[in-house]
Amino acid sequence: MTDSPNTQPPPPSDRIPVIDVQTLLGPEGRAFLLHDETVYTLRLTRNDKLILTK
């Protein structure tokens, strides 16, 4: 993924974590997220977009 010249990560915060998407999704480009006993899938598309599904 490439950053445009004007794209800057948000400033560090003690309250809001900043997580690199590649780290979160790993080599498969997919992660499972658990929220209130419901599993969601976060995946990276071929067009470099993030999709969150139930």
C-alpha cells in the first residue's frame, strides 16, 4: 500500500490505539474480530479497500 504525499497517520494517543492494517490482517489479508459474542470478518480487497462483514 502506498501513502499519498498528504496522508499522515493520526497523532499518537493514550486513548485511541493506532494499528497498522498489514499487522492486523497478516499475510492472509483477513482478521476475525469478536464483538459482543458476534464474529466479524475484516478483509482487504484486491482494490486495497477494507471490508467488514458479519
